[in-house]
Amino acid sequence: MKVLLFGYGLIGKERYDALINLKLSSSKDIHVLDTNYGAKILSTPDFKNKEYSLKNVNFIDKKSIDTKYDLVIISTPHIDAKKIFFEYKNLSDTVLIEKPMGLTLKDAEEMHKISNDFRKIFVGFNYRFFPPIQKLRHDLLNNEFGDLISVSITLGLGHQPGADKSWRLDKKQIPFGSLIDPGVHVLDLINYLFGGISSIKAISSGNFWKKNMYEDISILGKVHTDVNLSARISNVMWRSTFELEVVGESGYGLIEGRGRSYGTQIYKTGKKWGWTEDKSQRDSEIIIAESNCEDSFKDEIKDIFITNKNIAATSEDGYNAMKLIDEIDDILKLQKI
């Protein structure tokens, strides 16, 4: 499979390795374009670092881009991804762009309009492919917890010293602050697992990074018509955190951990009043799945081209996530009036 890959940073390399490991492409088949490669600037990744393997990587420049590819992958900083998408969208009938899909609702709408029966646009929401998330979704579809009572979800990170100087906290790159990065993952999971959220209320606080954008956000709403949902999204949470709890009339499910370099993600379930049959409620809980989630990027590619289980997020999913961002942003703006 002939592939054009924009960006060979941490995520771009994951996509590259996935194509090779799945035997969908050889190194010769993958044209890699990264503007930092060969440049005399400090970059992430540092291509001059001997630990960063560049063996057999087929780097090209813009002049060497071919007229047609089986797949275009865009794994660059957000603002670059948007520009690249609109400039090179006609090079393939299949495009995978890392989240978010654009930087505004208008961007997402324009991208979504391009997608049709003959041109597929996918959005990189790799959290969908974490094994504990998939197990929870299975249990939700099978009504394992009975009628739902409440849902709570937290996603928090704290970046690193000096992050205020990186693109990850550049207001041009993340115009909605933590609501878009990392929050867009939370909003996609709400749509994916529960079919959306209504009756939204939201507040935000903090200006630690001195960027005058959303940092710590709390969201309340309803899913499944009348089930309470609470969500917290933060880029000033010094203990990297991901927690998702679903409580139903007969039991509950709980996912803890972000996976990958942040540590194992664990999904466990418990019965209502399980403590009556064990030493304690915690002792009664059963671990259903635990994973380092290292294969999520590969599994996303696999779903699109091999297994076709329709787990991968489409342009419609990307658009719906941006609609939620836009709606919550309007609510948060009212705080400043």
C-alpha cells in the first residue's frame, strides 16, 4: 500500500510502525514528509538523537510528492494538520488525520463535506482502541449494569516544565485550551459510548500557564435522556489521570489509568452490594481487562484496512466532537459576561 505520511514525531512514528508491522506497506512504500527533518533547529522529535531510529525511513520533500496514494496520514501539530489536509486532500481516497478534525467547527464542517462514499476520512481517536474501553463498551451494549444511574469521566495531565513554550500550549494550536487538547478525547468517548450529551452546563478556572485559555474544566449533562454525566478535563493536573466510572442499578464499571507511558489501564466491575458476599466492596470487584494500550495506533489502522469493525472514528465523529467543543465553549464564554 502506497502511503504519504506527514509528520514523523511520536504519533507519526507509531503510524509508520503500524503499517510495517501489519505488513500493509514496506518502508519503500511509505513516503515521509517532516519539515523538521534536516532542519537546523531544535525539534520534537530530535532527529539528530541516535536513539531515534531513522533506519530505512524514506524521507521526501514536497517536490517529490506523487500524484496519488492509497492512504494519506497527517500526524503533525494541529494548525499544520489543518493546512496540510486542505492542500493535499485530493492525493488519496482515504485520509487519516490525527485529532482534532480542524481547529474550529467550520473547519470540521468543511472537512466532513469532503467525505463521501468514494472518499473516506478518518480521525485519530486512539482511546477507542484501548482494550478496557472496548470491554466497557461491550458491557454497556449488553446492559451488564442494568439501567444506568450516572457516568463520570476525568482526563487530566500537567505537561512538563517549559511546556508553555511548546506548540502544545500555543493558543493558535489549541484555541479552546484543555477543552480541545486533551479534552476532545473525552468528548469523543462520550459520543462513542453513550451517544452524546444534552442539558450541558460547564465552568472553568485557572490561568497557571498564563495563556488566557481554558485549563481546568468541569462539565455536567445528561446521557441516555436522564442519566447524570459529570466530566473533568484539565491540563493542570500534576498526576496524569484517566478515570471512567459507569454506575447502574445492578452494578458498576470502573476504568483507571491512561495506558502507554502513563501506566497500565485497568477495567474492573462490581456488583451492587458486593461487599455482602466478600470481605469488602473492593475485594468483590473483578478485573475484566488490563492493558498498556501500546497497540492502539496499530489497531486503529488495522480496523480501517483489515478487520473493518467500524470502530475507527469517521469524519462525522470528528465533526460531532467539534460540535460539542463549540457548544461547551459558548457556555463557558457566558462566565466572562
